[in-house]
Amino acid sequence: MENNAVDIISDLSGTGVNSPTYITPGITGSGYALKLIRNSHQYITISTFKSFASTSFTVEMWIYPTTLSNGNYYGLFTQYYTSSTDHSLIMLIRGVQLSIDFYNDGVTGTTSLTTYTWYHAAFVYDYPSKTQTVYLNGYQDASYVSNQPYLGTSGSINIGMYQDGGSYNYFDGYIDQVSLTMAAKSASDILNDATLASWHSFDCGITYDSGPNKLQGKAVDVTPASGKVKQGLQFSLSSSYYQVCRRLS
């Protein structure tokens, strides 16, 4: 998140509720992360409707919880339709563990989170097999075959808030790099997203990082050249080098 809730890929840009702020650096050591204060009821809402009914999807994000307590819910990515089975899309921290649920039809992870730690959280739903899977830091933490697919047909997407009827449950901490893919990513894809630091192919501009962290490169006295796969770089001078300018914090 670069100091705003703008969606740089599609039309799912969000709006802050109760004045959330942004802190720097984010997970990559640069840029910004969303800061949410639970007691201030802060979250991001996306009013444009996106259907998750009867389809596969993957939601990923980096989270940094600052408070956690058993018995509390901390919303991460949700879409509320009704408080009935399979009619509310819920991805949250349930107490101290990640959970994906369609309302009374879901699974909670086995690993307990701690505060003041960055985590990569991923939630995958594979529609053909009706399988919900929770990943923590790239590894499967729980999996469950749902009784039905998600059946909700309306509702805003909320980041950092979970609604259950008239009850609202907010996240406390930082959230960065929220992504939605309308397909069920594989376990290897999730591990790659959680652990790949950078990928400089030199095919999308010399300094562009095609990896998930977008770590900017710096090219000095190099020239584009034909590579083994598409474009490469030629280092022809004693002063030639390539440097990744940021590192993960």
C-alpha cells in the first residue's frame, strides 16, 4: 500500500473509514503499510461489488498485529451478506490463529500468532474441490472441505474489519500488500509469494523487480543485451554493477 488504498490493477480501490493512516516503511523496507487502530474502528471498505460465489480465489497479505487475545476476532478481508451459513466471506484472526470461513463453515489454523511480528497470510478456496486452505508464511496451516461454496451475492469488501450482524470486529496493527487472485493458487505459488525476495528478469525495464516485494534495482554502466531468456544485461566496464537498493526489514 503506497500511502493510499488505490487498486493499481483493477477497479477495487478502497476508502478509509474513521481515518486510518499509513506508516513507513512497509514490509519491503520502503513504501507504506496501512495502520489500523482497533479502538478507533478503522478499516478500508471497497464498495464496488466483487462476486466470490461459486468460484475459486486467493487472498494474500502481510500483517503485523499489535494486539491479540483469545476470544477476540480481528477482521482481515471480509464480505458480509447475511449471518447465515455460507453467506458471509470471512478471513480473519480468530483469537491468535488465522481462519477462513463462509459463516459456520470454515477452518482455523493451528499456529498461534504473536504481536509485533510480520506474517504472510494467505487464504485459498478451490471451488471444484470445495477446499478452504490457510497458509502462514508460505506453509499450509489448515485445510478443510466446506459443506457448500460461498453463497453471498452482495456486500462490500472490508479490509481490517469483520461484521457479524450488528457486531463489528476490527484489526489492530499494520497490513501491507493485499492481493486478490480469482483462482486457487498452488502451494508452491504461495510459498514463492511468501519467501521470494526479488526477481529481476530485466525484461520489464532494467531496474524493475517482478517479485512480490518490488525492490527497486540500480544499474550502473550496464547495457541491455540478448540473454539466455529474453533480455539480459552486459557488464563491460570495470565500473559496471547492479544493486538492489532496498532490503527487507
